[in-house]
Amino acid sequence: MSNVTFKNLNGQGITMAAVVHFPAGFDASKKYPAVVVSHPGGGVKEQTAGLYAGKLAENGLIAIAFDRSYQGESTGEPRQLENPYVSTEDVSAVIDYLTTLPYVDQDKIGAMGICAGAGYSANAAINDRRIKALGMVSAVNIGQMFRNGWENMVKDADALPYLEAGSAARTADANKNSMVTIPLAPLTEEDAPNAELRGAWEYYHTPRCEHPNAPGFTLARNLTQIITYDAYNKAEAFLTQPILAVAGSKAGSKWMSDDLIARAASKDKTLHVVEGSDHMDLYDVPQYVDEAVSKLAPFFQAKLK
């Protein structure tokens, strides 16, 4: 395992921070397939993204977990910005870096993510042909989630107040020294609207997996980008790579995995449902994570060979 930093070439002057996980018996004179692992919204590389990266490395793959621009140990101001277009481009920025490593096979690079990181990875795969295979865990298309709600019960047009709030926040940001923030997961147990999202509070704000670089909020100004964003935009035409999506049978978010599988142009696409798991269980509950990895590792091994 190696902590690395590198320049993001997407024009924002960002230095990315990441952790590269190596397989046992790693030999720098050889070439290996590699997988870029993207963290959930509000998360950092030390949490579930790092967990999955480590397990992929145990299965013979190089895996790199990274902090998105403006988050974690990556640089950029304002902090906790969650511009989904930047987050998508971050996946490709990490691939740029991987192509400079002599022990990475440039023709055998995959991408996976958890929650919003899965959506960003899908969007990156649509745009970036260097991604040869796509894995997703508890996928969230962050635009859909904010527009349509956790369980897809809200019409697009009814999300207009969020655009208005984001627009107002941008004005407020420009006229004072502090930035308006909104939670990405419940900040207190009392804020959780249901048991599943109570799990999100527990994951990010208790010893279960809290981390000082993951405060759990983002900037309200991002609503003007998030509400109209579609991580699966043009998947019907351009998402042709092999896909494996893993979702819990009890996950309120499962519909976003179903949607990607339905829309993607790929002829090699599979949804694996983990019975008994909800959205957050797939972040760190051993029995569910192990089941997910038992599908993801051979998927990447096969598609990146």
C-alpha cells in the first residue's frame, strides 16, 4: 500500500491524494490490471472505498482509492465542493495518473465506486474509453437522488425549489465569508427519516467508520449542478463496456442500479442482488462486503485479462 499525490490535469490546479493497494508478491517489473475506486458522497478514501480497494488487491489487482477534488486530502477550495461534473472528471484524472505507472497495463483499467462514486464511475465510463469494465456497489445517480428522492417518489419538476435554494446559496456565498452547507447524510440520529438512512448517520458520525476528513455535508451551491445532472446521460449510446452492479435487496436506492442496467448499451451487464442487505450494509458489513467482492473480483479479473 502506498500513499501518493499527483496533479489533476483537468485545469483546476488540484493535487489529488490517493492510496494505491498492491497485490501480494507485487513485482514492479511486471504489468498489472488496475481498478479506480471512487468513494461515496461525503466519504473519503479511508472508508469503504479503501476497504474495497484492499480486497481487490487481495485478488491480484492493483486498486487505487482516492479523495475527490475539494475533499479529503486532495486540494481545492472551497472545501467540500461536490460538483458532479468535476467528480466525474476526477475518475479520468486518476486514470491519467495510472497510465504513467510502468507496472499498470494501460489497456486493462477498470472503474468502480460505491454510492455516488458508482454513479460518477458510470459517467466516466460513458465518456472515457480507457475504462474497460465498470463495477458498482449501492449505486446512486446523485442527480436522480436529489431530484426524485431516495425511493424515487418525487417528480423531476417538484425538485425546482432545490434549484432555487442552490441559486440563493450562490448569491449568499458571494456576499459573505462563509459558505452555505447542506447534509449529504443525516448529521444526527434524529435527522434520519428511516432506519436505512439512520445507518448512514451511524456510518459517518459514530465510531463505526467516522473519519475527520468526512464531515458529511456539502455546499448548497452545488444544488444548481446536482439537480440537473444525470450520471447515466447517453448510457443508451455509449456505455458499452461490461458492467456488474451490486445492490442490496432491501436498499431503497436499488432502483438506481436497475435504471443503469436497463439504460446501458452494454451487451454484458449484470445486476447482482445481495439478499438481506440494505444500501449502507454494503459499505462495511463483512458478510455483505465479502459477497460483493466475491462477484466483483472475478468480474474484473475476467474483463481486464
